[in-house]
Amino acid sequence: MSLKECQAECLKNCSCMAYANSDIREGGSGCFMWFGDLIDIQEFSERKERYIYMRMAAAELNHNKKTTLVLILVISLVCGMLILGFLIFRLIKKRESKRAFDIDVKDIELPMFDLSTVTNATENFSLTNMLGEGGFGIVYKGKLPTGQEIAVKRLSTNSGQGLQEFRSEVILISKLQHRNLVWLLGCCLEGDERMLIYEYMPNKSLDNFIFG
């Protein structure tokens, strides 16, 4: 008997629990069937592929599939809720931080620059006008319509501590206007943009002269 014929014979008998080829050689034939308990299972020392086909109730198979599907859905739902909760928490913290920051900054009397003015002055934040980069973001050179050259410190949206540094600079530098310090001309708070506008220092900073 071929394996297909063996399968057909096993399915005809409700007591048949499993079937396999009785001849383990390649292309072998013959039919070996188990009725009731699976006894007389053989173990071969040689590494030869031999398959035993076990008969199971359709209800049991469907139950296993449903259990696996339920587990996958539950795990996916829990992971999705955790990710969503984390994102909501980050968003709330970010909004609270920005709100408190905006209140502090607006209480300080500083000239406010329009975003369009700063964008035009820096040629749309061109890389050719980039002066440097730090933890807060990038500094760009710009030129106002009056001809005054400026340095624009733009807070990076990806900076983790840039917002606090930006806030500290606004509060401290605005109170420390001195002839030997670079002047803070104003700031730009529009949308998600947070920028400080300084006077431009053509000879770079003091540390270049001290440390070479």
C-alpha cells in the first residue's frame, strides 16, 4: 500500500489513531497503523527520516489554534497599550514643560522676532550660514533688513536638555547685559520654534584667543 492508501484505510476506522510507512527505506511502501494507545513505537539508530501521522479530533486542533490566536491578540493589545501610554505620558510632559517655559520667558522683557524675519535673515537656515552646533542645537549667522549681523541659536527639537539650557540662557543673559558680554538682542517663540538672537561676533569667542 502507498502512504495515501494507508491514510485512507486509517480514516475509515474510527479506532485508528496513527499511521506510517512500514518500510523505512526511501520510496518504501506498506502500511503500519496504531489502534488505541500508541504502543510499539520504534527508535532507529540510523538517521533516517520517518514520519508518523497522528489522528486528532478537529475540535482539539481548533482549540489549540484559538488559544494561540487569543494569546497573540492579548500580547499585542498589552504591548500596544503600553506603547500608547508611554507616548501620551511623553507628550503631556513635553507640553507641560513648554507651557511653563513659555510663561517664564514671556515674563521677561525681551524683543520678539517674527519667524519669517529670522528665516529670511539666515536664508532659510542655510548650512552655509552655520556657525556651530551644541547640545542645544545649531547656531546660524544672519543679517537683518537693517544690515545688522546676528547669530541665531536655534533650539533643536531632538535635544533632550536643550529646552532647559535655552530657558536658562534667556533668564540669565537677559539680566546680565554688559559691554563685555555678547548682547542678547531678543528671541523668537513661534509654533515649535525656540530661538535666541545674539549680536554676531566676527572674531569668534574669547577662548580662541586664550587657548589658541
